[in-house]
Amino acid sequence: MNRRRQFMSLTAALGVGGLVVGRSSLAGLPELVSQSSASTQGPLRGDHEAVYQPVITLNGWTLPYRYRNGAKEFHLVAEPVIREMTPGFVAHLWGYNGQSPGPTIEVVEGDRVRLYVTNRLPEHTSIHWHGQRLPNGMDGVTGLNQPGIPPGQTFLYEFIARRPGTFMYHPHADEMTQMAMGMMGFWVTHPKKGNRTIEKVDRDFVFLLSSYDIEPGSATPKIMTMLDFNLWTWNSRIFPGIDSLNVRLNDRVRVRIGNLTMTNHPIHLHGHEFEVTGTDGGPTPRASRWPEVTTDIAVGQMRQIEFIASEEGDWAFHCHKSHHTMNAMGHDIPTLIGIDHRGLVGRIRGHIPDYMPMGERGMADMAEMEMELPDNTAPMMTGQGPFGSVEMGGMFSTLKVRKTQRPGDYSDPGWYQHPMGTVAGPVAQAEAPPAVVAPGGRSKEMPSVPQPAVEVRIQKPGNHKH
């Protein structure tokens, strides 16, 4: 059987899904576009801007397409990548087109989409188009809908983007390994025309939640970890390496968030209320929405939130699980609060000269320490703000709202300049004590109430009297 017959037999066996691209067609593939920069790239420019507001991928970019034979064509390449998670710390991951996550794909409802996927990994792979309605053979589950894409081969996926919404793409082949190594990407289908449940916005941001277990001093994730991850990321970046979301005062802002970690994340915004206007199932009906400041995003879910950026300032935006706003965190460290180390430190330093006591007054000192770290490691708590250390890491960033931010300008405006008298500070010693209002309406000074002595009795186990 010659090569042509082999190719025709295989494509017939596959039906309409996961078609192998023949050698003669490889020369006609869309141009391969890669991106190595970890900075947030501007919106994809083109004629489509008359139809929709392009999204901004936090610390990422949107994949260009070409229009040919009635379809928008994209070329994705699955390959090993080096991702800078924060300045001074890089990870050896797997991703697409030079980055993890891969580039965002933006299309319009009703578009015919043709996706060429080339595999440069050392094992087979596939792509599942999470949340899409499409022919069964294009759903990307290896063994169920298609054979895996062998190393060195290119497969073709083709379907119509049938409904608008917020989606993802990721492998459905050796999923534990490939997703733990960073293989994922964002997909946005914009509405074709006026949609009563999808409003126009001024800014539209997207990012994926992912997690990695990378031991200090190393660069490759441990793929067998179940829950004890030490790096919680937005688009494979950790604070302070996560860019801020920069908007104009009174902009209508949409943020689309997808969760591909192994736990839920309550994402919390300071200074504003928002509504959940969409999920991976589509836009939410208006009658089902209510104001929130935190929304919980479960594993495999998407949430689309919207708000009016009506309050100027630098507002924290983060996961509300406190361990998820730290970097390279150990899980077996004892709590040493209240323990006096002074007599112990000298003896330990006789054996370990560089020993440094940590945690006896809480963990805030960790952000101020300038101790030597292993190579290629990020501090556990870090990031400098206008008033000192922010003492954060992981899933943390800021929403920067400015009246001077120009429309379409996504650049960082710097730190907020607070109006006089609007920053919390110490109380002067000479100030009078607070007054209380007496029953008759007259004020009087708050009385000093003596505190009763507290007697503590210690009883050893086994000495209980019956």
C-alpha cells in the first residue's frame, strides 16, 4: 500500500475528527507564530475590531490567524517551553507556541475554525476544546474520539464556533502529565451581533489558574503531586511577576478566569462589586445575577465577571485561600510563635553557622529577610509597593484604576498618588482618648476598666480526680 493509500485509509477511519495532515499539505500550513516574552501583549489588531473588543491575556497574547477557503486558520505547536514565572525564576514546562499557557484564540460566533496542531513533544498528545459544541470526532479525547497525535505529526481539527462564550483548550492525552507540565490555553468566542446578555465592555482580560510543584533550586514540576502544590499561578506567573490590570476610571471591565488546578479558588476583588455574567456554559441570564466581591471557581470551571471601575486606586485582586498567595511554600514547617529561640540559636550555630531563627513572631519577617536562596527560586513572600513589602506571592495582582488612563492604553500607570489625608497612619501620642456618649446624650471620657487577674492551673494527664 503506497503512502497516499495509507493516508486516505487513516483519514477515512477517523471520520471527520483529528485528521492527519499529509506531507504535501504541510507546506500550506498557517505561519507558525511564537512568543517568548512574558509581558502582557496588546490586543490583536485587525478588521475584527469592528465586530468585537479584543481581549487582553494577562502575561500572554492572542494567536494571529489567516482567512482561507471560508475558515479562520490557526497553527498550534505543542512543545517544551521555558516560562519565566517571575524575574529570576524560570520553569521548564510544556506548552504551545513558545509559552505556557499557549496563546489565546479569539473567534466570532458562526466562524468556521480550522486548527492545525503539530506535536513536538516526546510523546503523543491531543487537544480537547473545553466547552465547545462540535462534531464528536473533534472533541480531542485520545482513544475515544481520535488516536493520539504522534511526535512529529500534525493533525487537523475543524468545526464551527456555534455559541459565544469563554472556553479553554488542553490535552486529553496523558492528562496528568501534560496538564501538570503546563499545557493549556484560553479560547474566546465573541457574539456575532447584538446579544442582550453580553454587553459591550471597554476592557476584557483573560487568565488561567494553574499550579505547579517545583522544589526550590529546581526547574521541572513534580507531576505526581496530588494537592500540596507550592506554586499557585495566573497564566503560569507568580506575584510579583503577574502584571496589573490597568483600566480607565468608569470603564466597564470584564475578567474571564478559568481553573485548571486541582482545587477551587475564591477569587476576590477589593474596592468594587462585580457580577458573574458568564460561565463555560455561556452567558448567565440577567435575572440570575447578584453583586459579589468574591466568586469561587471550581476545578474545570470558567467564570466571567464584570464591573464598573468606579473607584480610583490600586486595588488588590487575589485568591482568598491564604496559602495560594505565597511562593515556594513548605508544608511541614512547625508553628514557632511565642517560642524563645535565644538560648537555642547559639548552640545551633555551633553546628550550622548560617542558622537563622524564623517564625517566633509570625511570618512577616520572611518578607524582610535577605537570606541567600537556592538558585532559580522565588521568595515565599515578596513584592514591593509604595509603602514597603506587600508580603504576597502566587495568585495576587492589582487592579489599577486611573482617570488619566487613556482609552485602549493598557500600560502600567505606576503607583497611585493618594489625596492628602486618605492614607491610614499612626495616631499622635498627644491626641485625647476616644469619648463615649453617656445615656443623657453628654459625652465623657472612656473609663479605664481594671482587668481581673487570671489564674492558670496546669494538670498533667492521668491526674484527674474522680
